[in-house]
Amino acid sequence: MSLDTTSQITVAFHHTRHHEPNKVFFQPLFYLASNIKENIKKANGDEKYNKEMDDEKLEIPHTILNMEFSQIINSSNSDETTISYILDRFKANDTFKYNNAHFNIKTVSVCKDNPINTQHGEYTIYSSYEISYNSKDFNKFENFIKDSIKYYKKFYYDENTKHDEIKISMSNGDGYFERMGSIEKRDINTIYLPKKQKQSIIDDLTNFLKPETKARYKKLGVNYKRVYLFEGIPGSGKSSFIMALASKFNYDLAIVSFHPKMTDVDLTRILRSINSDNDNKDNDKQSFIVYEDIDCIFKSRKINDETKNNITLSGLLNIMDGIVAGQNIIFLSSNEISNLDSALIRPGRVDRIEKFDYSVKEQILEIFSVFTENEEKAINFYTELCKYNIKVSTSLLQQYLLKYQFNPDGAIENLDEIKKMYDSCNVNKEAEHVYS
């Protein structure tokens, strides 16, 4: 097939506050706006000008560079600020050159004063642009897109995440993922689960990630996915352990939060978005998918309750093992497994169910020894704690011991404080002895 070298091709690009930064329609806008910003700083003699971010293949028109944008120069270098203060402000309708080919960028619409979506006091800024070029420059346009992706990864996506950090993305009310930033990796040894349980999960995930396991799944015609359900009391370490597993296996986290009014369509769109990113060979890392507090979908809720969502059981089952399920590692968290429908947790949908409970002797001794750096007095602490006949979560125990990390004797002498903390948290109305 040959292209008509006299025709014009127009491609639409979009930017929203709740954007998907890994998508092609966003990255060229970042590339253009960031170059414009650096050129404006250079023209104004700004010492913050970053020569490395000024791509010589891209030529910015003087009509843009001569404009006064003090806010641009002083603004941060985030993707959203760069685009909002530049492309939206001068109502783009100008020509730029890339690798000696001419491209025209035109602002189609900017929606700021009349937000298109409102939830929880948030709103979406939506901007639409068109980039036109001669069909003879089709190959240069493709290279423009590729360079845009590399530029974004280098100067924003990768540069803003250190090697000792994991990226966090979270679903928003629009049915897409939004980059929330990065957090430091967490050492798996700072998770104080019973050792046998913790090692069993690590071994299971290690085995699943082996190339031979993936090949075996393919040979058997089984979808290559692994679903873990972590259920148990709040503060028992479910989320912390997921974070530590992501750190150990060098995965990012994509967290699905069940927003009010979320629908099955939104949930499917979210999963497809994750699958697209995980399948993208340009991505250095994949993401664990985390469905937090999944039992909230099944709890009885009052009519017109503001926290109610529109997720159906069939919709949830479809993203678990339906056509759109994809090849993923999924973690479900639940505070109360009895609230979950039995169809959700049957074998084939959930591969492993792990219960996270109140701290047992093994955990208490380890946490005390680590936090106070005094292993000898750990048994005394445990013995005195048993006298209070209360259940304590690992988070409650750690919160208490942080106060006495340099005073192990004080931690033992003032255990009435942990009883008060227990009562204020209302972890359980009836005290039962759980230690053995």
C-alpha cells in the first residue's frame, strides 16, 4: 500500500487531569510542552534552563518563544503543570518542525471553567489537540511519537522514580489509572507474619514467576495468572505484605479503589488499562493488581448511600477469570471473608486464601526483639502481655513499641498503655486469650 504524498493527516491528542501517562495520546504533548518551556527559559536567560531537555530535532516557532510566561518559568516540571501552562494558555494553532518536517498543532477544546466530571470535590481538566502533517512525512511522524515516548520516560516517568522505589497508581472515578507517585521499597524482613506462612507465600510466588511455569500454563491452555486473597482483621499486615512482595519481586502496584458509582464498565476499562501497560514491552516493570477491601462490594448498604457503587457479581467475576482477565498477579484484600460471595473465592478464581490474624507468640517475640533490639527481655514482655488477656494486631503492637524502642524495661512496665490503646481502637469487644 502506498500513501498519497499530497494529502494531510490529522491525529487527535488529549490531556486530562486524570490522564493515563503511558498512553501515546499524552506523551507527545508532554514532549512538545516541555521543549517549549525549556526554550522559553533559554530565551529569557533563566539559569534553570535544562539543555538536556532541549531536543535539537524539535524546532519551536518564534511566535511562541517571544511570549511572556513568568508562570511557566516558575512552575514545576510536572507533566500536568507543563501542559496546562503552555499548550492551553496560548491556544495553540502554530507550526513546529521535527527532523525538518512541518507539523501543525491546533487546540480543539479546553475545558477548565466547566469541568466535565465531579466526584468528591475533584474535577477533570480536559484539553484536546490536533496535530496535522503531510502524508509524505508519515515515517517522521512515527519517529516523533517514538521519541516522545522515550523523552517522557527519561525526563518524567523514570527520572521521578528511583531504583529503590516502586511506582503507585490508583484507579480514579473516571475508570482509569492515575500515577500517585512512588514509595521506597520495603524489606520483606520488616513484615512480621508467622515465618512459615510468610515463606510459603514467597515460595509460591517465586515458583509461579519461573519461565518454566509460564510455559507449562501455555501448554495446558490455562490462563497464566495468580490470585491471592489476604483476609483478616485491620492492621494485621495485609497491605504491608503486598508492598513488601512488590518490592522483593520488583513490581509496581496498581491499586483498584472501589469509588462510589463505579460500574462494571469502569472496572473492565481499568483492567484493560493495566493489561495494556503490563503487556507493553517498553515498560521495565509490571504491576501487581490490588483490589482493596473487596468485601465492601458485598456488604449491605442503605439505599442512596453515598458510598454505594454499581459493581455486580458477574462484572467482578468477569475481571477475575473472564475474557478481560489477562495474565496478571492479583491481590484481593478483605477484612471479613464471610461477606464475600462463594462464587468469587472458588478454586480457579482465587488460588490461595491467606488469613491474617491477631499477633501470636512468635510474632510478638520477633517484633519486640527487633524494635527494642533486646531479645533477652522479649519473653518477659510476652508473659506480662498475656496477663491482660487481649488480642493485639501487629500494627497496634508496633505503634506501642515505637514509643519504647530505646527502653525495653519501660515497654514491659507500662503495658497498661497498650490496653488503653486496644480499648480506644475497639478492636474487639470481648477479650479472649489467643496466645499459645
